[in-house]
Amino acid sequence: MINTLVEARAYAGRRKELTHRLKKTLVERLDLDRQIDEIPDDCLLFGVGLGLDSVDALEIVVAVEGEFGIRVEDGDMQEIRSVNSIVDLILSRQTREENV
């Protein structure tokens, strides 16, 4: 039980740190006119959310690959919808690479 609680807290802390890093990366790389704390974790990146477009999507992929050291596959592009969805992708890739 204690191990599970410790692991849950560690995961939550790691997720929070990754989310902050991702938002910072997006603001800087996409030159967004927003502060990091103005972007909700579940904010949609395209359309009514941040209003990004397909060119921005490619920049997001390049930024995520460079900042987090993961490979974003073509099939992952559909998963890139919000800050949370990108964080999920990063965590799953990093976990998969740690287990290899």
C-alpha cells in the first residue's frame, strides 16, 4: 500500500513537471501570446483552443522530439490534441523506452 502511494505521488510529480516543461516549450517554440499558467492542461491545441494549425502541429512534433528525447510516429499525430494528450504520449514513450 505504501509503495503504491509513493509511486502515485512520484508519477503525479513527474507528470506535473512534464506538463510545465511542455507548456513552456509550446509558448517559446510557437511564440504563443500566453503565459504558461494561462494554458489549461486539457486545452485543445487546434481550433477553438489555442487556434493552432497544421504547420504548428509539425513544430510541436519537432519540439517534443527535441525536448523530451522521444520519437513521434506518424500514427501519433492523431493523439496530439491537447497538452494532456501530449504528456500522455511522452510518458508512455519514456516508460516503454525504460522497459526495453
